[in-house]
Amino acid sequence: MTATSSLTDALTSTTETAPFPAIDVWENRHPDRRFLITIDVPEFTSVCPKTGLPDFGTLTIRYIPRETCIELKAFKYYLLAYRNHGIFYENVVNKVMEDIVTACNPHFVEVCGDFSARGGIRTQVRLRHVAPGSEALAQAQSLDHMVLNTLNVT
């Protein structure tokens, strides 16, 4: 085993076993409406499991809530916990997605990680989840229109 692979094993194993703060939620007073919430996190940081060096990026979360919405202060502390964990970009996006779905079970959620260039390579990872029974295809298709309309793009 090389020094790099032992560092990778040590850093990624802590992420898999370490507890992350809970994502708290609050009651959505308008569960009958399909509105889009966008959360931008321009200063996301984690640790590269290969080198132990910090990784930087922007996370964008878009979701259509059901009964509950993400409480932003708790979510900030949840995201800050990644600063201490070695985790690959793809795993960041997947874990954030899984934890959001577990916390608030939205109709639709998209998590996009746009990670800063390292060695001349910029990485973007995007993942979508549509809850079963949530007008799945109609909501997923209309979300793109909602985003474009918000940006005044035709």
C-alpha cells in the first residue's frame, strides 16, 4: 500500500463513520403550492482524500418542498462539518442529496457541486431526485422552466 492510498483510506473512512450534524427542518405552511427554493453555498469546503488538502467549490441546492423546509442555520453547520472530512466530489453531492431527502422528503431536489479547478481540471457534479408519487415527470420538467423564468431566460 502506498502512502497516498493509506492517506485516502484514513480520510475516507472517517467520513463514512463520522456523524454529521442533523439537517433541521421547519413546517411548510404552504404544502399545497409547488414553489422552488434555491440555496447557494459559494464557500463550500471539504478535504481531498488523496492529498489531505482543502477542496473548494460552490454547492447549489434547488428543491420543491412538501411538508417541511430546510432550516438554513442548521444546514450551514451541517455543511461546515465537511471541512474536516476527506471526501470525493461525487460523494459530497450524493451524501448531501441523501441527507436532504432523509430530512425533508421534498417533491424534487437537485444538488449541483461546482468545484474549483485543481491541476487545470474543474469538476461539476449534478444529481436529481424526484420523490415517488410527486407528479414526478411533470415537476422535473417544469423545474427547468421555473429556473429559466427566474433568470429571465427564454
